[in-house]
Amino acid sequence: MAVMGYNAVGNIEAVCRLEVVDVPAPITKHLDFDHLIEEYIAGESVNSLSLRYRVSRKAISDTLRRRGVHVRNRSESELLKWDRMTRR
């Protein structure tokens, strides 16, 4: 979550105004978890899935773990990424 503070004039006290810029939606029941898992197993990253479905990376990872899917670590993710780039 990002929160921005705005103060139009420096050194003059103003009413504090905060704006929530971006908040990932909580994971909901309307997502097709089976399709999400298929995409992950096919090589999609947690990050790309979180951007596509507009939920946090943690929510995606937690969902995969709860469903018994091995979540790739950083090394595994990098190997997969490089393997996919060399196949093009």
C-alpha cells in the first residue's frame, strides 16, 4: 500500500491530507483458482499473476501453498525466467 502526504506550502501548518494510491484487492471467491494454479505451474510468476488478478503477491503465494502447490524460490524463478528467454 502506498500513502502519499500532500502539503502545498512548506512550513505552514495545514490539515494533513493523505491519499491511498494503490491497494491490492483481497483475494476473493470469484477468482478461478484452478486456472490460476495451471498458469503458475505452466511458468507464470507470482508477480505477473498478482498484477493480472490485482491481488497481492502474498495472497497468490498463500493460495498456492494452501492448495499444495510448491511455490518457487528466487533461484528457481530466475532459472525458469532465463530458460524461457533462451527458448524464444
